[in-house]
Amino acid sequence: MKIICYGVIKMEESRIENWAQKNNVEVKIVHADLCAENAELAEGFDCVSSEGNLPVDASVYEKFKQYGIKQLAIRQVGVDNQDLAAAKKNGIKITNVAAYSPRAIAELGVTDAMYLLRKIGIYQDRMAHGDFTYDESTISTEIFNCTVGIIGAGHIGGASAHLYSALGAKVLACDPVYDASLEPYLTYTDFDTILAESDIISLHTPLLASTENMIDKTAFDKMKKKPILVNVARGGLVDTQALIAALKNGQISAAALDTLADETDFYNKKDMLNSLPADYKELKAMPQVLITPHIAFFTKLAVKNSIEIALNDAKTIISGGEVKSVVNL
Ligand code: NAD
């Protein structure tokens, strides 16, 4: 059995090799993300695994079909860069890892929110200039006096609700799917109530046509408590121009962004300072904005689990078995 793994980061290499040895599977490692230009490397393999955010178009699945490949095992949750229908048309089953460690992502969101709530970035900046002062503009609020609004209470939103409720915050959530097991940690409500009543708004929906730019000018206009916006899901959920305006006019007090719309141009690349789009340069320069390079998933457990789950599912499918993780049935 032979699997080719694309988009492999340094920290994955030894873990993928260990899995391959343990499972007696031949694995080829490719560091570049899967795309039309390198799809032909998959010829001769039984299965492809990939991770990354580069858009994967129909031409890739057509090549896989020619090579007799019937599966693409994604080592991440989000499949918004895949053309699921085109893959299905070419007989390619795409699997994802629905929950490799929801806590990893939730913990970054909570850490970011606490960092911004306690104005640590502003103090860090003052300290860098030898300024030991504090004043009314940097006074904070305890988290247990905050209302946190979770938009999308799935694996990661649910884990975030656990964490915030453990810290004593009042947690609201909206999600079209009701999960009774989350009742001890949150109160279900609607999108508009979350916008109006939350001090911290945390986004955890997938990027879909129905969720793209869900936080736009209309949504910012409904935010009444100058909340902190936390986006550790996908950049495309937020209208960037509307976000900049909301930060400038004080409709929101701060924003934490682990993901940016159209980040594929600079994702995991060095020396991007000058090549960043103007709107991200503007966001980066704002003291109340915290940007991280899409690393919410980047914990030891999450990296290990994403490999094990994706490759185990790939092996099961190649061996004729069935898995629950197929996302384009
Ligand atoms: P999930 O499928 O378990 O949960 C998503 C939830 O969003 C579901 O319960 C769904 O019903 C809900 N939802 C869909 N549309 C909605 C809407 N309009 N309003 C409210 N809720 C809505 O997914 P998850 O594992 O919690 O992951 C969520 C997203 O986080 C992923 O799709 C991915 O884009 C992102 N993610 C980011 C990172 C990172 O490193 N930053 C890592 C993993 C996942």
C-alpha cells in the first residue's frame, strides 16, 4: 500500500514516518501543498493525503482518476479549499479529520480573548518603550463579568464554551444544530442576540456560502457592547473592510485573528511584511488587533491526531472498509 502526503510540515515528518512503519505502508512526503502543478506526483500511489489551504480544483481530481486513485485524506477539519462536487464527479472520496483536538483551537481563542481583555498587547508595547504607566484607557473587566457569544457550537465552539464557562463567564451560543450535551455550559439563543449582548464574540462555523462575510457591517452595527471579536475559524467569515471600520469607529474594542481571508498567498511563508495586502497591513498596525499565522491547530496532540486519524481512515478505505469521515458522499 502506498500513500503520498502533500503539505507536510517539518513537525509532521517523523510522525508520518512512524505511522507508516507501524502500519507497513509506503509513504512519500511532499512539502508543497497539493495543487494542479504537482498533482502528477501522485501517479502510482493508492491514496493521497493533504493539508493546506491552496484551492484544489477539478483538474487535480481528474488526474487522480486517471491514476486510479479513489481517495483524498485531508489531515485537517476545514475542506473549504476543496471542490467537493468535482471530487465526487471523479469518484474521489474526500475524508477530513473532524475532531483532531478541538481543545487546541478553543484554547488559542480563549488565550487571545484574555490577552485582549487584559490589554496585554498595549502594556507590552508600553514596556518596550520603558513606559510603566496604566490609565483609564487600559482598565479591564474580569472574565466572569463577561458574556461570551459562540457562533457555531460544534466541536470547537463546544470546547470553547466548556473553557469560558469554567472561567465563570456567561456563555451564549447560536447554531442551527442543537446539542443537548452542551446545555450545562451555554445557553442557546439567536445570532442577533449574540451580537447585541456579548462582550466577547467567538466564531466557530465552517466557511460556507451561507457563512461567508457573516460578520459584515450589518452585524457590526448590531454589536452593542464594544465586544472583542475572536476569529480562529476562517478569515472569510469576516468582511475585512467592515472589520477595519468597526475597529476605527469603536464599535468593537479589539480583534484576534488567527485566520485571514485569502491567506493562501502568505500562509506559512517568511518575509511577507511588505507583500501583505494593504488592509492586513492596516490591521497589523492597530494596537488592539492580535494576528497569529493560522496556528490554532498547532499543538503536539493535534498534529499527532490529525495524522493518525487521516491515515488510518485512508488505510481503511483502501482496504475496502468504510469510515464516517467522508465529506462528499
Ligand atoms: P464543526 O462542524 O464541529 O462545528 C461547526 C458548527 O457550526 C456546526 O455545529 C454547525 O452546525 C455550525 N454552523 C454552521 N453554519 C452556522 C451558522 N450560520 N450559524 C451558526 N452556526 C453554524 O466544526 P469544528 O471542528 O468546530 O470547526 C469549525 C471550523 O474551525 C472549521 O470549519 C475550520 O474552518 C476552523 N478550524 C480552524 C483551525 C485553525 O487552526 N485556526 C483549526 C481547525 C478548524
